[in-house]
Amino acid sequence: MKAKSITTVVLLAFVGVSVVCLIIQESTSKRVVQSESGQMGVARPESKTPSDVEPTLIEPDQQTGHKLIAYYFHRTQRCRKCLTIEAYAEEALKEAFPHALETGELEWRAVNVEEPAHEHFVEDYQITSGALVLVDTQNGEQKEWRNLDRVWELVGEELEFKTYVEAEALAFLEEDL
């Protein structure tokens, strides 16, 4: 009987310590912030994720008139998977296409669709959750777009994820070469 009681106490202590560790881990990875409008949201850690880039008018490449815009659409409150998708996508594009990013032929934009100026993107690209969308433009006009919906199933496989994003972006970039 004594061994059973000791085992119970040890297991309960283990569960308690595990819960405390999880709470500490979650509280250090997120900060609750209040926006100017008074809404509460979760701010993402500055050091682990790319910064939001404010969308601008499409400025076609000077030589070809071609530009590929990689949008990562997200909401204010985001889960770990959403943050990982954004980070992997940006890394994949920066690693595979540094010259295209430098020349402006490829552009990365992280956009919060809950901000009033960006709400139209939800309908424009039929977004239901966080989404990576490639938009191909020619002379400032949208030619084609594709929602890379497989990012959700590949988020646990960094290499496959990045290969998928690179291949999809390359297909657009090669069209106009």
C-alpha cells in the first residue's frame, strides 16, 4: 500500500511540474498587447519571426514589367504553426532567390488581414486562415495568383516545406524569363 501512495504522489508531482513548465514556456513566447482600438491580441516575438511589411502599390520590375509578390496573410492572434509558416516561407524565398528579392522581381509581404486597410485580401484571395499566396503581376496588373495551401500539411517538415515554396515561386519566376 505504501508503494502505491508514493507512486501516486510522484506522478502527481510530475504532472504538476509539467503543467507549470508549459505555462512558463507559453507565457515567455507570447506577449499580450492592446492596440490603439482597445482590442487585445498576441504580439509575436521580435527575434523569431519576420516583420510585417506594409503593402504598397505594385511597382513592376524596370526591365521586364514582371513582379512576383509572396504574401503571407495572417490574423492578429496567431498560433505557433502560423508563425512557423511565415518564418519558413520567408527563409525559403530569401535563401533561394536573393537576387530576385534584391532587384524587386520578387517581393515578400506579411500582411495582417484584420487591419481595416487589408480586409479586402480575405475576399480577393478566398482566405479562410493564415495563407501563403503568390501573386504574379505584369506591368502592374495581376496576371495570376496561387494559394500555397500545402504549407499547412508540410509545416512539420521544414525541408519539404521550403522545397515546395521554392518550386512554386520558381514556376512563376521562370514564366517570364
